[in-house]
Amino acid sequence: MEHVRRSRTAAHALGRRRALTTPVAAGALVRLLTEHLSADLRDLWTDADTVEFTIDGARALDVLTTLRDDDDFAFFMLADAAAVDYGPNEHFEVVYHLFSWKHPAWLRVRARVDRAEPRLPTITGLWEGAMFHEREMYDMMGIVFDGNRDLRRIYMSPDYRSFPHRKDFVLPDDAADSAAAGVNPLERPETWDLTRFRDAPGVTFAASELREDAPAEAVEDGETLADQSRPR
Amino acid sequence: MLPVATGDGGPPIIIPDQGAGDALLQPFDMEEHPQGGFHGLLEVIPTKADYVLDLIRANSLWPLLSGLSCCAIEMMSTATSVNDIDRFGMFPFRASPRQADVLIVAGTLTTKMAGPLVRLWEQMPEPKWVVAMGTCTTSGGRFKRSYSVVQGVDRVMPVDVYVPGCPPRPEGLIYGMMKLHELVKQRRGQWSTYVDRGPQRTRWEGDVR
Amino acid sequence: MTTIDRDTRIPDPIELDRAEEERLRAAAGLGPVRTERGEYAGFDQVGIPDRPPQTEREREVYSLDEGEMLVNMGPQHPSTHGVMRLVVKVRGEIIVDIDPVLGYLHRGIEKLCENATYTTVLTYVDPMDYLSTMHNEHAPAIAFEKLYGIEPPRRAEYIRALVVELNRIFSHGLMMGFLALDMGGLTPILYAFINRDEIVDMLSAISGQRMLFNFFRVGGVNFDTNDEFLSRLGTWRSRVMKNIEMNEHMITDNEIFRARTIGMGTLTGQEAISLGVTGPNLRASGVPFDVRRAHPYSIYRELEFDVITQESGDSYARYLQRIAEIKQSIHLIDQIIDRMPHGPVQAQVPGIIRPKPGRAYAAVESPRGLYSVYSISDGGPNPYRFRMRDPSFISLQAVPKVMPGKLVADTMAVMASFDPVMGGVDK
């Protein structure tokens, strides 16, 4: 395996840094961004391997079109589109991650979306693969993408009423206590018809051995609950 | 036509003969017929024939090919060459529930999948058994607080064997199947308490099939 | 050659029925059956929702033209990808449109991760793409290390790369088995599972688990290599090339396999990029994008491997691509074993880490494509937002794009060539 040996010093020098590029290459991207998109940038920030900026939601489509079609940028690949909820009284954010051969750093575009009117133009015209991303963002966060031809729920059933990734949708310590418990009748024992289990032909034990189902948890006066694993 | 024993006022037991005519064409209820179905003591005392029948059933349980998630891969690993459940007769994983004996629920059951899975179980003819494989089907497992996971498949169908593990090792699943064989031979499965009263599934609004 | 003139040919049954129905309706004084083409069909057919269509695309899919029919390849089907439902609109045997219905395995992992500590998150992500567990853990581990500002020790990075490549090998091997199984070949899956069992026994020696390994930690890996692992690794390595070649020869030159995969599901590079397809599927369409090369992470900058592409972009190319990648992974494992340094395998981090507020994005090359994690920290013990981008989820959009015009029987074969894993698709 001689041909794969590298010098020890080079390996050491390469391995310790997490930085992807020398600052010059990332600087080129920052310079291009400030030149072409300065009107839209709200907030530009760089990390070792990521360049990130914030824009308004309404400008998202134009900015992404520029980033994809402009020859200097050439961000041909949409790596990820995610939605973030900053709190019950805060805004949403749709975060796009883009990749280009010309700029080795990841580009993160954070589009700020209003919580009261969460609408954003769709980018399915730029990348067809954004369709499932946008459907998921609608399903989980409730952000509506104008112009999307197929904006319906993708993970939850079509009659589901909540948006699970919002911060006001809280997972409780016990799933049985959540607001989502019992939406589905399969999780509500009172809707089950258990009489069908009581009599059957071909049963090989005497009917006297059949027991009633245990009664519901009603605590009589003077008695304590058997299950103290959580307060009821 | 020579009716033989008539029993206690039931329909005549007819030995098919030349010229039986349309006596054979009269409808009769299989349940009432003395020669059909078990009655009385025959239900309770297992006969040699029952024992052999149970042995046959145990050694030829055909699972339904319904793997939901990660446990399905371990179920497939149990079914393939290294840990082989073909030696227990469970080689054919049937695609159709009509031909399957045991439903191995392998993987997390979500609220969206619960409907189709219960429908699959209802389509299986009796005798049928259910093996809850993995902790997700036993109790919700690592998704205990999730908003979309059914906390244990026994919320929606009667389960005979629970195989814990995440995922259970193939040896664990085989041990579960051995326990199931015991249940089958002793007729202790949950299916015997089930009566099919026709389609009576709960349907809820927006139920998408 | 005898000619059959129009009056004596056997009429199409559909035409016979239609003619009969028209005649009867005319005799009864009713109008013709259909006045409008493609009207939205109601509830009385399988697979159509009993509510008005919510979107344009839904209306497009669920409206039936002449001779079209909806067939539900339901959440339970003999193909082994997991619970996915395809509503397929067919005309005879030819597919007109496909609507995938997902969510039958949606477990709410992202939401659960917001209530879990960073180390617990690494256990929650295991069952996502359950055939590539190590990759599922690798991306969050890198993201959390970026947030926390640490680097894992060198030996830990090498062990990570080793187990990640082992995972890639058995995942690709399983894809080959599943591809043959979905076409009815029952033998290659047995060989694929034998391969998997060998590797998985090895990985269980190092991590304690056969499948959902829970091996990565923030700052390194959990256990160092031990004697059993190294012994199994050596045994495996001495046999693997021959095994892979044997498995490969069983299928690659098989006439039926070639007839069913060559030219099927062709995806051009431009289409693939637009659809967001990544990984071996993208490289099989000719685009040399590999995250390990495009945006190197871990020690991949030091290791030597080729980014292989295929030209045709059909199912056969995707299959060949994975075989080539298995061989590349074996080459990578050789290099890793060759130069693994000594040292600790886990950095000293507290049990519950509280990174400074910030954002981090980490992408790895999983056997299905670009698997990435975007995580936001608010300074507390739990991640504020934990987002996973799964490659199979996005690659699934290629199926409604390539299938129209093909036969129904090719659906599962083409789907298997994209190798989706529903745990990752539904999260």
C-alpha cells in the first residue's frame, strides 16, 4: 500500500483543523454576496465552513434564483430546506442550505417568516426536489408556500389538525397526557368494542373461567390508587 | 333416499345415494348440523386429533410479510441463512393475509399505520396469532412520548407473544417463536376468544384508505 | 398473409361493453355515460380520498381518464422497503401517474430530540435510516462537536470512518439483495444477509448491538476496538473480495436481471440534481458529487478513493455504482486499518453538554446520499432545533418522475434501485 502513504506532517497538519477552506476562498464568497445581494442581506456571518445570511421571506425566491443562476455563485444543489420556530411569540425561519462547486463552503440562507401570516414563495420552480421539503415544512410547521402545486400533509393523516414542530405543541412527560392523545379513536379505549372477545365458538375452557375486563380506574373514597407512577 | 339418524329433531343426515333428489339441495345450517362443528364435551376434551392438528399448526406457522421498520430487518435476518426459521416451518412469508397464520408486528406502529395493520389482522383467517416484536410494539419503546406512535400494538389487537429488544436478536425472535409453539400446542392463543361479528372497524373522519 | 378486415376482427372488450351500455341506455332513454373526461372520481374506488382534492396535483392524480384505474400498492406489500403506499394510476398495465403516500412510519423523532440531551439524541437518530445507523449518528456527532467547539481524537476519527465504511458495505450489499428480491430472485437476498451478518457480528463486537449501534458520542466513539472485533475484521477482510465478486456475478450477468434493469428508470444528471437526488443514485447519472470529496469531513481528506460515476443513469447503472462503491469502501478500510493511530477514543466531555448558542450544519455521505443535520443550540442541555435531512425522502421524488410510461411490474424494481429506507423517509 505504498502509494497511499502521505507524509506524517501533512496528515497532522490537515487533521486538526475543522476549517475547510483558507480564509481567502470563503472571503471570495462573502465579497460576492455583499456585491450582488447587499440590498437583501440582513445579517451575514461566517464560520469555519459555512457562510450564512438572513433575508426576508418575501425575497427568498429572488435571492435563491440569483444564487442558482448567476455564474459567479452557481449554487446548483439544494442540500436542505428546514423550518425553525423561534418561540410562541417569535417568527419562523426557513433555512436553505446550498452547495456550489465554486465555493467550497456551505451557504446557509435564512429566510425570516412572520408567524401570524406564514407564507413564502415556493422554490419548486428552481428545484423540483423542494416539493417534499415544502410539504414537510407545511405539515410540521404550518408554513404555506405560495405556488406549490401539491401542498398537503405528507407525514400526518390529512385530517390532522396540529403542527407538531411548533414550540407551542408540547410533548408531555407521558404520551397519554398529550393533547394529541385520543384524537385517534384507536387511542381511546372507550370506543373499542370488547364484547366481541367475550363469547366464541370452539373455546376449550369453561365459560365460567372467563373474567370481566378490569373496570376503569375509579378511585373510591378511602382507597388509594394502585398505580402511583404518576399523578392522576 | 334413506335418512339415517335424525338426532333430536335436527335436519336429517342424508347418505348420498342414487336418487337423493333435491333433499341435498335444501339449505341447512352448518352450526346446527350434528356432524359439523364441535358441541358440548368435544370442545373441552382435546382429542388425539386435536393434538395432532395443533402440532401441525405449530410446525407450519406461516408469517405475514409485514415488517414495519428496523425489527423487520432483524426478522429478515432471522429468516435467512444464518439464523434460519425455515427449519421451524416458517419459510414462506406470505404476502397476503388470507394465507398467513401469524402476524409478526416488526417495527414501530404509528397512528397512520394502525388502521391498515388492524385491517390486515382482521383479514387473517383463524386460527391466528400475533407476535409483538421489539419494544416499539410492546410498549411504544424508545418513542414513548411521541405524538404519532401507538404505544404498544396491544392497544389495537390482542397479542400472544411479546419479544423485547431493540431490535431483538434473531435468537430472541426464535425464542419467541418457540414460546408461540407452546401456545399453539396448548391452545392458549388469544384468537380463541375472538368472534368475528362482521366489519365493525371504527371509521373516523378523513380516514384515508 | 391473411388480412383481417375491420368487421371480422375481435373487438376490444371495453368497446363491447361500452357499445352494449350505450345501446341499453339509449333503449332506456338515458343519455350517454360520460360527458366529460377526467372528472374527479368519487369515493367508491380504492385509494381515492373521500373528500375534495386539496391541491392541483392531487386533482391531477386522482382524476381518471378513459380506461384508467387506480391501484393501491398499499403500506403492506411484498417488497421490502417498509411501509410506503403508492397510489398508481394505470391504463391497462402502463403507469400513467404515481402518488406516493408517506407517513406510515412517522415517529416524530425530530420533536422527541428537542426534549432530549445531546447524547440521547444520538440514540434517537439510530432508527431513522436503520440500514445505515452509523451514518445517522455520524452527522449529528459532527454537528454537536461543531456547536461544542471540540474535535474528537484522531483514533476516534479513524474508528468512525472504519465503522462507517463497514456500514456502507453491508448497506449496499443489502440493496443488491433487495433489488433482486423485488424482481423475484430469492437467492441473492440470502447471500446479502450472510454478508450483513458477518459485518454486523463484527460491529456488535465493538458496539454491543447488532443493528441500532449507539456507538458514536459527542467527542468520539464509545468503545475502542477489541480482540474479537479485530479478529473478525481480519477474517472478513480476507474473504470479502471473493464474496462480493461471487454475489455480484450471480446477478450482474443474469439475463433476466439485465432485461429488467437496463434502460429502466433513467434519470439524467440535470433531472437528478433538480430533484435533489444525491449519493449513488446521482453518481449513477453521471454527476460526480460525493460529500466526502465535495465537502470533506472527518479524515476523508487524507484518504485516497475515487469518485466513480456511471453514464446511463438507469437501474443497472445504480446497481453497478453500488458494487463499485463497495470496492472503494474496501479500499478505504484497508487504508484506515493501515494507518490507524494510537490514542484515546473519546474526548473528555461532560455527560450533559451545554454548547454555546449557535447553529451548525453537518453533512455526511450515507449509502443513500447526502445525509445532513442542522442543529440550533440555545445554550441549554437540549438542542433547540434538530433537523435531519434524509436522502431517501428526497430521492423518492424521482419515482413519480421516471415511472410514467413503464409497466406496473417495474415499479418495485425501479424503486429498489433507488434504495429508499422508509425509516429515513418518514423519520
